Amino acid sequence: MKRNHLALLILSLCALVLGVGAAVGSERHVTVMLEPVNGSGISGRVQLTSMPHGGTLISGNITGLRPGVEYLSLYYDNHTCELEPYSADDVISRYVGGSQGRAVFAKKLDDDLDEINSVSVRLASDFSLKACADVHP
């Protein structure tokens, strides 16, 4: 009798693990934190939502920006916000730090969520990296 209970427990655990793995592989919404780079003090939150007919809705809430300074956010195939050959479509948004050092953006991207691996905040004047978020760590 104890063997049957043990076998049932093992089968239940396997089903649970397999179920969780399927849920992770089909994620529809991801929230990640932007981490400051080189002591920039810039951070924030990025939310990515898979759209039902393809593409991704991405929004960001960024803090620690210098007021009046122009920044831009890009998305990448890599997980480290390393510049790579890109097109204008890879630019999510251009924005200026508000009086409180904040900015927000939202945009629908053509790429699916599983194709977006990192998101950055860069200084628009020289493209220097100020913050990065790994979307699928």
C-alpha cells in the first residue's frame, strides 16, 4: 500500500513539474527591473506583454534620469544590452528626463516576446549604456 502512495506521489510531482515547465515556456507577460550600469543611478521597471495576434506591447517607467536630458531605449537579441547591428525598429522610445528625473514609454513592437532578450536605457547623445534589463534570465 505504501508503494502505491509513493508511486502516486512521484507521478503527481512529475505532473506538477511538467505543468510548471509548460507555463514558463508559454509566458505571456513579463516584468523586469532595469539595473543601473556604471553607477548611473538610472533604474526602473519594464513590462512586456505578448499580443494575441503577434508582437509585444512594451512599457517602461524609468527613474534616476537627469532632467532635460534626452535618452532612448532599445531592445536586443542578446541578454546584456550589447549594441548589435540594429534597425530603427529596435528603438522603443526616445524621451527626456522630466523635472523629477522620470520618464515613461509604451509601444507595440512587431517582434514576439520570446525574441526580446534585453532592454536598455541609453544616453541619446553618445549611446552610452545607462541601464539594462535581462528579459529572460
